Amino acid sequence: MIEKAAELIKNAKHVTAFTGAGISVESGIPPFRGKDGLWSKFDPIFLDINYFNQYPLESWKLIKEIFYDFFGKAKPNAAHFALSEMEKLSYINSVITQNIDNLHQQAGSKKVYEFHGTSRNLICTNCNKIYSATNIDISQLPPKCERCGTVLKPNFVFFGEPIPEPARTNSFAEAAKADVFILIGTTGEIMPASIIPIEAEKNGAKIIEVNIQPSNYTSSITDIFLEGKATKIMQKLLELLKGK
């Protein structure tokens, strides 16, 4: 099956990778859902935009602990590097990611659409000025905008917020033109991101799925299901594409 997948990628005109939390698990970042997910340990209310606006300090205490003190130490893994290498070799045109961890870019991927935004930037909730998270001292909570003094929030999507542009439009545009879509570490549970692979399949794309277990996509739209860890499978795919 992995050889079939490599052949599909080799012969494709436009390949898009679509990644979810599963690709970053091997970098030490837990998924949000599931028995070991973040929501089994924390009440997700702290990432609700209305709660954040009302109680920014309470939200920021958990945001700092989870997304900056803990996740901030994560490094790209072999699956991220394999995707970056496949892009360099012109086998992959772009990556759509639901993740906010910036690991694709750290691994060297150039064309990345961050569907849910990114933790590497902070945005002012009043004047929309954007700061690099590395330039803001978050030991003093909540961090404030130096221009207008209003609270900053991480520049990723909270519950109750819309998907950012142009990531949303670009992601659906990829679903319209890709003839091969590689799903990696995504279960298909998060709307509206979960619609993107379905749109790709409707538009004629072949779906290659890389997951440690079957997902919502496996029996509905997946053409080739590669079961296993993303690091192992993506490295093997890369080797086959390079003719090893």
C-alpha cells in the first residue's frame, strides 16, 4: 500500500498535505481530544473567546503553562522533516495544518496554511497589532499591547472565533485543485477543518491517510490507509519517492 501511495504522489500534478494533532504527538505535544488529550485534564472554557475577554488573567495562566512553557519546547519530528523534504523535491505543493505549533515551518516547510492560526504570534484584542511571542515578556500576565495598552491574545482561533483569512480561502482552494491529498494524524472531528478533505475527494482527489488507527475518513473517503506512526510512514514514503 505504501508503494501504491508513493506512485500516486509521483504521478500527481498537485499534492497537498493536511495535518492534525497526530503529527505532533511524537514531538511531545498531546492531542486535545481522547483519553490522554488536553481536555481530559483542563476545562476548555479557558480558550473560549468570551471567557478570555471577561477573565484574561485566568485564561493566560493556562495559556502560558500549556502553549508556551510546555509546547514551546517541542521540536519538529521526522514526519515534519519528511514533508519539508518532499516539498523541496517538488512532490508536495503545500501543507494545510490544523496545528498551531509552528513545527512545519521549523522543519523547513515554506508553503504552510495555518487553518487555526499560530501560537508564535500574539495579537492585540483592540488595535490588532501583531507581536512575535518571543518578543513579549509573558512572565507579567496578562501581556498588554505597547501601543494601546489592551490585553494581547495568542493569534490562534479560540472557541467562538472565525477561521482566519487568507488561510481559510487558501485551504479550500487547495481542496479544489489537488489531485492527491495526504491526511496525516487527523481524525476528522473538528469543524470546519474536517470538511476540507471531503471537498478534495468530491473534486476528484485521491486520499492517502496516515494514522495510528482508523478515523472518520477511513471508511468514507480514504483510498489508501497507511496505519502506523507518522514518523515511520512519512520517512518510508520519502525513501520510496527518492528511489531508495
